[in-house]
Amino acid sequence: MIYFDNSATTQARPEVLATYQQVSEKIWGNPSSLHKLGETAWNLLEQTRTQIAKTFGVQPGEILFTSGGSEGDNWVIKGTALAKQKFGKHIITSSVEHAAVRNAMQSLEKLGFEVTYLPVDKEGRVNPADVKAALRKDTILVSIMAVNNEVGTIQPIKEIGAILKDYPTVHFMVDAVQAIGKGLDDLVFSERVDFATFSGHKFHSPRGTGFIYKRAGRKLAPLIDGGGQERGLRGGTENTPGNAAMARAIRLMKEQETTDVANEQAVRKAIYDHISQFDHVEVFSGLGAGFAPHVLTFAIVGVRGETIVHAFEEHDIYISTTSACSSKKHSEASTLAAMKVPDNVATSAVRVSLGDQNTLADAEEFNRVFDQLYAGFKKIID
């Protein structure tokens, strides 16, 4: 089997699952309890928080645990709206955000907030000048993703941050779900970023784990009221084993990040160089520094994306249409639409997303199968 759908989810590492099981069996007390079992669980939870914070060069109090990226996105967006609505109800985002961001924005619009959706260029990238032009006195939040999940475009986070230095009261959120482990920490944790969201199952942690970075001093209202957990910002008994497992997944990921990024770039280039030679193929992800190393999106124009996905599946190769979260809805890729890719081309798009387990041998096999499938498709589309 060749698994090329790592942007959708990754397989939890055996070592990470072992940590989850060990903590579940041995440190199962409620961290909020006053007795010894609770204290032991609390100490491990805070040790986990400190370890993650140290990895990214931030303070332990700036790490807040969540259930994943969608919760993190909703929390920062809606929590900012609740905390700052008396100062304004204007929010800026891009037209290529993940559905968790886009739908959260639409929910706020129903409550009277105004959202500006910025356009993107032909590579799916926001122009920082458009951010500056959209800023108003009543703007409370700018939310721009670090890496686009559909085509892998890296957004100009530092340039936007430089603009926002002149607007210190505006929250700046970065959806970093697709950026972790890709050599982009200096972008995500750059000086002006106030919030960043992460999802554990994108880097070999169990599903249902995640965290947000919240810069000290920034206000954020809770969405889940409860017993005062997470500094009073997220109620609910903490997922101690899940968080400990996530911390181990981060540690393992960081130990080999440089090697993994170089490997993903090599595998992606091998596929890119091969498929870009074909007449009916359009490639939307570039090889340069403006694109993340693990995403390659292309179309065999005239063949629907789901047909291509299932054709590769017959050869035990797993890819996806451009976003796993919307693929079963058969909806047009929102990023490609924003890039002004014609509908008939966008519906043919598929995404190869790489992980640390993929090899050049995987690329060679993919290319061999591609040749075989393309020959069959060409009889239909010529």
C-alpha cells in the first residue's frame, strides 16, 4: 500500500499509542482532583504543556489543549468575537481558508458581524496590500492560514504581521494545521502572530488531540464553560493520555523534521516532473519556496477527481480529491475556485499529500501506475 493522503490524516505512531496506553493505565486520575491520583495527573499534564511550549519557543501558559483543528479555529474566531465585540464587529480572512474557518465566519455573519474575504492570485496567495486596505477602525481579527490544505500554498504571514504591527489591538490568527513539521515554525510563531491552531492527527498523534498557541495578554472568551480547566478558558476534564501522546508525537516529529522535509520535497519533485509532461494534466502546486513540501495537486482534465481517486485505489495507492473534509459532498474545490480555475478543470483535481513514511520508490510506483491510468483515460478525453 502507498498512502498519499497525509493531509487528511496520518497513522498514529506505535510509540505514541504506547504512551497513550501507558498513561491511560497508570495515570488515570482527574487532574482537577485534590488527592494524590489527581495531583499526579495534573503534574503530567503541565509537564506535557511545558514540553510542547519549549519545543516551539513559547511559554507554557501560551499552550491550550483542544480536540483538534476545527475546535481551535472555532474557538479563536468566535472567542475573539465574544471578547472584542464591543470594540468592533469586522473580521478579515481569505477566500481560501479551511471549512472550519469559513463556516465559523459565516456563523458570525448571521450574528451581525461583517467579514471581508480577500481574493488570491493564480497560486492561491493573499496579497498583503489587500489586508492593509481592508483594515478598519472596527476590525478585531485577521485570520489567514499558514499553508493551504488544498494546493499547499504558503501564505505571506510575516508580511501581514509586519502590517499589523501598526494595529496592535487587532488579533492575528494563523491556522497552522498543515504547517507543523514542515520547516515553517519561524513563520507560524513569528513576532506578530497572536494565535495559531494545530491538530494532532496531522502529525501521528491520536484523533481528538490538538492545541492552540495563544500569545500572553491576548483576550479570548471560552466557548465551553465548565470546571475552570485550561486557565478557565476551556471547560471539561482534560485528555491527559491524549495530550501526553501528542507531546511525544511532536518530539518525534521534530527530531527528524529536516530530513523529512527534504525527503518530501524529493518525492514531490519526482512526481511533479513526471506528470507535468502530459498534455491533459494541469498542476496547481509549485515546487518553489512558496509551496509547502508535502502537497501536490493536479488535474487530468476531462476526468472527474473521484474517478481518478478510485482508479489509483484499485492499485492500492491512496490519494484524495482536494479536501477530505468536503470530498464526499462532491463540491467544487473552494481554493481552485478562488484561483479562478474553470469548473471543468477544478472538478478533475486530486491531491497527493506526503508524509515521512513516503519514499522515492513510492513515487516511482505512482508514476508507473499514472502512465497506465492516463493511457486509459486518454482514450476517453481525446
